[in-house]
Amino acid sequence: MMKHPNSISLTFLLALTVFTLPSGVHALDIDQSSNIFKFQQKLAMNGNEHAQYKLASMYETGDGTEKDIEQAKHWFGIAAKSGYKPAMHRETYLIIKERGYKAEDADWLASIEADSNAHDADAVFLLAQLYHQGVGVEKDLNKSVELLNQIKILGLANVDKEIMAVKTEITQADQAVLLKQQQRKEEDVRMLQSQKEQQIERQVQKEQQAEAEQISQAEKRRKYEEVMKQLALEQKKINDQQARVTGKSVGIIDDEI
């Protein structure tokens, strides 16, 4: 099925209604979603491929019904069998999300990129999701916003909510990086402080050791001098005794003995 590159996809607009509801959804909005789901379900069962795609999208996101990925794949698959390309892409996308991207999926990704370059709204939106989630491509939130802005600028659909969601994640990621940098700086400061404290402790230990050595030397000198004094006293007593016995004076021992 060929579409003009700049023409808006009715199916894409229907699919996006599940993403663009106001944050304060009222009971009326829920009832409307439920009624839309029932309406699309009837059309889908009658073989309408656009309704089948919309019904699958509602199952995928849980809009108007319980979220059910298996049912989403089922209805995307039915729409894909009729040759509806957006459904083919979406069905493969859900399968890849479950089992992971493989080399054999390269042609699928190339097809989405080609359709996106041709400004096909469904493909641009899906490619934005791939970059947002890092499925098949390296996760790139800025690239995701860029693609969503293409949709907005071309007036293909209202994707303000999706842009806000991705930008919020970018802000959170930036804050996480800043927090990590701050933690790293704090860790560096703690490490430098620890190194400084260890250096001071080593210096204190060195000074204490030097002081202890000085005290030890002084103590050794004191004990030596006490011993020498004791020896001098003992020698003096001996000399005095000899002098009394012999009647002769004996020289006093040198203090430096």
C-alpha cells in the first residue's frame, strides 16, 4: 500500500491517541477509550486492516482494555497478512522486544529507516521508540526527541507527551551523570583527606620515634653517669681505708673512669 511521503496516516493518528491523552484522565475519557476499543474491535473482526492495527495498538498500550501483548501481536499479525506495512513493522518490533535484536533483523530495521527518511509517520514514530528504548540501535534519547520533533514539525500528529517523556528521561540521565560526578569529586576529596591524614600520622609517628630515641639515649646517659658516680664513691672508700691503714694519702680516682 503506497502512501504519499507527507500525507498523515490515519492509523498512526489513531494509534497515537493512546499516548496523547491528558494526564488527568476523567471517567468520560476512560468510557470514550472503551467505546473506541469496542468500535475498533467490531471493524477489525470484519476485516478492516486499519481497525486491526488500531485494535492491536490499544492492546499494546492498554488503552480502553487490559494490556495484552499477545493479543497485540495477534492483531498486528492479521493486519500484516493483508500486506499492511506498519502492522508488519509493529508485529516484528514486539517480537524483537521479547527475544532481542538479531542480525537477521537488519532488513527490518533498514526498511523502517527508509520509510522514516520518506517521512512516513508510522515509521518515524517507531524509529523514535527504537532509539528511546535502544532496540536494534544504540539508545539515543536525543535522537528520539529529534525524530519526534520531525513528526511535530510536519504536523503529522501531536507527540508533545512523548517528547516530554523522553526529555524527562534525558533530564534524569543528566542528573544521574552530575550526581555521579559529584560523588566522584567527593570521593577524591575524601581520598586526598585520607592521604593527608596518613601523611600527618606518619610524621607524628616519626617525631614520636625520634623523641623516644632521644629519651632512650638520655636515660642511658643518666644510668651511665649514676654507675660512674657509684664507682667513684666505692673507689674513694677503698682509698680512704688504705690511707688509714698505711698512713699514706692515695690519689682519688678520676671522675671520668
